[in-house]
Amino acid sequence: MLKNYDDRARGCLIFVAACVLPTIVMAAGTDLHVLGIVTAIDAKHLDVKTAKGPVVSVLLNKQVKFKNKSNQKSNDPPVVGDRVIIEATKDDKTKKVSATVVHYSPVKTASPPQ
């Protein structure tokens, strides 16, 4: 009877560990989010003015994924004025923020009156 209980307890513990471990690993990948409006962009970085006022510079690399809310098939980066939510990581040593995914909504330009 006791051996059967030990086997069930061990099995339960292994099951719980198998469920929790991937969650911990996935959560460690993205440390922070940067929300705001793009003020500058080039091939290597993106500047975002946050709602609280400061401008945050986020590094870009070739692995960054750009996701346009208006056009799901687009891989184009945002432009100045677009609203962004950036999934990013922060290097503890250099204190630099690097983007992993940039979600954005393009600015709607008003058509000229006719």
C-alpha cells in the first residue's frame, strides 16, 4: 500500500514539474513591454515616446518580428508616428533594451478635402 502511494506521489510531482517548467522558461524570455509612439526609427534602433514622457531607445536586429495590426501579412517596420507595443528584453550588464516583437498600429492619415 505504501509503495503504491509513493509511486502516485512521484508521478504527480513529475507531472506538476513538467507543466510548470515550460512556463518558467517562456516567462524568462520577455522581460518588459515598451508602449508609446515612434519618434525615430532606423535599421538598428527605434525611439519610443512613452505616455509618461521619457523617450526609450530600443535596439533592433534581424530577428525582430514586426506585426502590423491593420495588415497581418505585412512584415514592414513601423514609421514615425505609429503606436507601438514592443516585447523586449533588457541586458542587465549593458542596460540596453532589445526588441523581440514590435506590434504596431499605423497612423491614419486624413485624406485631403475635395
